[in-house]
Amino acid sequence: MNVTDYPIEFDNDYYFSFFVKEKVNLLEIHSGTSNRFVQAGFSNNQYFMASNSAYAQLDYSKLKDHDLLILSNLKTFPSGLASELKTYIENGGNVCVFPAKDANLEEYNRFLVSMNANELGTLDTRPRMVSFINFQDFVFSDVFEERRDNLKLPSTKANFKLTSKASAGEEVLLRYRDAATFMGKYSRGRGNLYLCSAPLDTEFSDLVQNREIFIPM
């Protein structure tokens, strides 16, 4: 970059360097069946290298090779997995959690407590609409050319109630009309935990079918 600063001419040239990853490696962790929408969302994009694994066959030593882990509808949350994910996040990894409709809440909340995140409560089966998107967070800040009022936001047929601890430092990315969180972010160590209050199953949420939000996100 060159800046004209007459009559001072000796410091007009500035040089910048930054690192751009050639590939983004992401791994979907599931109970036994991969979510077809997750895999399809990245299959035609050469920038993303998407793979999946059942949690029972997961190789913990290779988690560090991925930039993003997507936990898709796990029914259980083993302590070994929870410990590895905590270390992974603190060392700079990113984890996005979508709980199963019949999730073992005790196991999930044990992990969330260890991350000082808000906890999952009972499953609320009321239909709800997301009404707020956080354009200030980097997840969405440069996604849309313009911020449209008619942007189609997700809807759900059921979601888990989340506790609301001030100490959790949650940053809301997507929010329901009643101010409850649909998708929240927690910065921990050098990484981030993303927690969705609704299952990823299309029986309960249309997020994966929402091209305006899911794919850009």
C-alpha cells in the first residue's frame, strides 16, 4: 500500500502479510448416521474438506487436524469426548454442538459446565421463529452484501431451554422473538464453542434447509 504524505516521502510504502489457509478441514461427529445436509453443504466447495465419523470410532489424536468439529445429534456425551473437546477448544479449535432430541442432558451439561457455558434444560415443543441475527460477529459480519429486512431466518418445532448465566459470557448469534438463544457462541482459550438450542434433525428445525443462513454460516 502506498500513501502520499507530502512532503514526507521516505515512509510512504507499507507492506502487509497475512496467512490464508488453503483448505478448511471440518469433521462431523455423529451417533452412527451422518447428516446428509451437512455433507451436501460442503461437497461442492473445494475450499472445505468435510469428513464424518461416529463418535464410537473417533480418533482423538486427529481432532487437532480439523478447524471445525460439528457434533450432530449425539444422544450421549461421554466424559472422554468431553475432555478431548475442552482441550481442543482451548488450543484454538472450534466446536459446534447440535444436541439430539433425546440427548442425555446430564452428560451434555457436565461438558457445558466444564466450559462455563449455558446449560440445556427441558425440550420445549412449541413452534418458534428466529427473529434476530448478529451481524456484528465475524460469523455473519461479511456474509451478506446488504442487510435485508426480509432475510429468511430459521424456524423450529422444538428447542431446549437454555439457562442464562451472566458469567458464561455468551454472544448470541441467532435469537428467538422472545430473546431466548437459538445459536450462541462462547470464546474459550484460543477457540470457540457454538451451541444450538435445537436439534439439527429436520423434524425439529429447518436450519439445514435454510440456504440464506446455514450455508453462509
